[in-house]
Amino acid sequence: MDQKPISGTVSDTTKNLPLPDATVVAYPIVNGVPDLTSPLSAPVTTDSNGFYKLYIPASYTGSVLLVATPASTSANRTPIRTVIPATVVQQAQIPPAMINFATETAVLYIENNLANSFTSDNIRMTLIQLEALFGVNFTQTPLPSSATDTSTTKQQQDLLVSITAIQQLIAHNPPMTQKSFVIRLAAPSGLGTTIAAQLNAEIAAAASTLIMAGTLPSTYVINTTITAAITALGSAPLSTVSPVSPGLLSDTTPPTAPSGLSATSVRYPVLTWTASTDDSSGVAGYLVYRAVGSGSFTQLGTVTGAVTFTDIMTSQATAYSYKVVAYDAARNRSIDSNTVTVTTPTFIPGDIPTYTLSGRVTYNGAGVQGVVMTIIGTGFGSAITAADGTYSFTKVINGGYSISAALPGYVFSPGNRSFSVHDADISGLDFISDKPGTVTGVTTYPDGTVAITTTYPDGTVTITTTYPNGTVTITTTYPNGSVSTSTTYPNGSVATTVSYPDGTVAITTTYPNGSVSTSITYPDGTVAGSTTYPGSTVVVTINY
């Protein structure tokens, strides 16, 4: 019988390190329900690195639940799970399937928030939504291989920080559990502002602890996309913070495979390939995989907006193999690109020139602090702008690059900046930022609509401002009134200026029961050219 392999790494849910001697079994999901009585695979045992590889029938086209049970000698024998949607199982190659705290979170989410219905759409929707916490394609991203693994990618580092922070949040808030945390993610009011703020504090604490332990590099920068999502989760459910449209889930066609993958190595391997195409939701990015020597492939990084990747986490005189996979917005994966192998040169550190890149990010002329700057498609990591908006990258080798800026609540011009390094430092890689609103001209507030400036709840504006339950043509209106060119108060009408209740104005002002031609009238008086008081008439001068 033809078989199809599934492989990956199992990590424990306490220290997030590889779990050896765990038993892994694949189970079918039938009509949205895992069938734990009819395994799809024979049980396999993870090796000393937590790696497993099992086989399911090639003819099977449904979703799959993978269950890893720690060895009998383990202090915690609670099974750890991951789930693979049918659309992925049906592809020519099943991508790596990690089993860890993050993937167990996904299974718990479906069990507790989606009526325990493991339909392919529910699985896909959950995995995409949880990327807000764990990063893109987190189910395929391995955790560090040891407590001092220095060869991790930024994606691996972000995943580890998020998992560690959630684990610390749970430990610091008894009787909270992983299950109750997952249930909070679907609550109408989200996690709650207090828990969200605490989780962001745990993110910072986890990063600091892992840096001190040597698990993260000292240059690690917190992923502000994740912390922004956590802040939003303080008042809204995950489905709102990270929405997935039904139309997206209807896309089950993968992109074409990247073609023409090639690699060169002067100091670091540099990969280039020809872009993939997609018939529906569009190519969202590329996953880069690397194997060292004759070892197995593991995901190295994610590339968006480029068709090149520079691998700076390599050793000298070592053979590396690479392949690239395209994915679309619905997370359908292409088949693998061709595989290329390159051997890094033998060199003395520093014998190949490196250069510094620098620039500044501004908003209305002032520097913007905390912007995450990324050299797209490289392993150079990120730089964070200082208080004056400046940033820099060091040790960049000759080559062509593109740099992007990111900070929640801002948009940047240009969207990304392309440049080439050629035997010299580069400065002036500047960006201008803006804070957009949901408005045509400037700002809008809830339940209102704006054409040019500002609106408040339940009002509509053409040119300037409106308050509740009023309408404005040119300037301002208050409740229950209407305006032609100026202002009105309740129950009055205006021709050119101001009206008070039960009065009418032609040019200037009227009070109740009076009328005006060119100037002012009081009750029961008449004006021709100037002013009149009750019961008298004025032509040119004023009578008292």
C-alpha cells in the first residue's frame, strides 16, 4: 500500500525543549470528530532530538490529529497534540508538523470554542487566527533544539517567547490553565485589558530571561505585531482581532512551486528564485528550508515581498542544502522548489568586508521610536529605531536588499526601500510615517461618518462637524435642527445666520415674535435701516 510521510519535532510543554522517547500516532478525523479507535499509522518513537517520522495511507484525504504521549519516565505524561487540515493532507507533500504547546493550544481552541468540531475549515481558520499570537505557519516552526541553541531564526525565537510568556501568565494567575486561557480568547470581551497588559509584560520578561540564559541572542527584538495583537485581545475575541473570511477558506488551490532556485556563497549563502503564481488569494510569502550536510530539512525563515534570502547563520566550510515553498493567504502550500546545495567558504572572521546601513523614521518631522526595521529576505534580524527615530544595521555584506518599517498604528512611505551595498556604508535610508484613521480626510469616531474632517457618534458630516442626531451642510448643527449656511438651535430654522426658537432671520438675528430686514428687531418692533425697540420706529438714528 502506498504511504505518505509526516514528520516533525515534539517539544515538551514545560521547558519547550525536544522531547525524546515520546510515542507519536496519527488518527483520522471523520465528519469533524477524531477517531481515536482506528489509528492511521503505526506508533513511532521520537529520537534524542524529539524528531519523529510516521506514515499514513497515501489514499487518505481527510484531516489528521497527531498525538504525542511522553515516555513513562516523564514527569508529565499529558499528551501533546497537533492537527493537520484535509487541504494540507491532500497536497503532494505534507509539510513538517510540529507538536508543542502552541499546536496543543490550537487543538484546545477547537475543542472548547468551536463545539469540538474538527472540520477542515475550522482547523484552517483556527491555525490562521492563532498566527496573531505565534507567528506565520507556527505549526511548521521548530522550537530551539537546546537551551543554548544559537542557530535559531527570528521566527523560532518569536514562537518561543510567545509560548514562554503564556506559560508564565498561566503560572502567575492560578487557577488559570491552558484550557481556560484558550476559552478567554473567544470571549466577547477578549482576554480583558488587565490580562492582556500582563501578557505583554510577560513577553518582555520572557525575552529578558531567555537572553540571559543564552537561548536568545542579546540582539533579540520583541515582535511588535504580536504585542499589538495581544493589546487588541484585551477587549475583543481572537476571531475579531485576526478575522478569516469564508471566501478565503474556499481557496484550496496551492500556488505554483518556486522555480529556478539558485545559491551563491561569498561569505553567506544567498538564495534567489523565480516567483510563484496563485489563482485566487495570491502568493503571501515563501518558506525557506535548510538541511545541514545529509540531515533533514527544517524551516529556516519566512520571506514576504521578495524572492531572495541571505542565510547568515552558517558555519565556514560547511555544506548546506536549501529548498523553498510558496504559500498563499489561505495557507495553501506549493510543492517544493528544486533543491540546491552550497558549501560555505573557509575564511577568517572579518576577512570579507562588511558595511553599515542607517536611516531615520519621522512623523511630522519628529523621530519615531520603536519602529521595527527589517532587511527583507535575510537573516540579519531587525533593528529598532531610537528616541530620535534613527536606526542602523552593521556587518552587512555587498548585495542587493530591500528594507521595511513596521509599527502598529502607522503606515510608512515608501512601503519598502530597495538599495544595493557596494563597498561602502549607506546612510539616508529614511522613511516617513503617518497615522491613518478610518476616514476620508482626517479622523472619525464610533458610529459616525466623515467626508473631510471629524464626526461624533450618530452624526453625519459633509464638510465640517456634526453632533448627535443633527445634519450639517456647511458648518455646525445641534440636536433636532437644520442649517443652511450657519448655525441652528433646536426647533428653529436659518437662512443665512442664526435663529432662535420660533423666530426667523433674513440677514442677522431675530428673537421670538419679531422680524428683521437688514438689522435687528425686538418683539413687536420694526427696523428699516438701523434699530428699533418695541412700539417705535427708527429710520437712521436710534430712539430710546
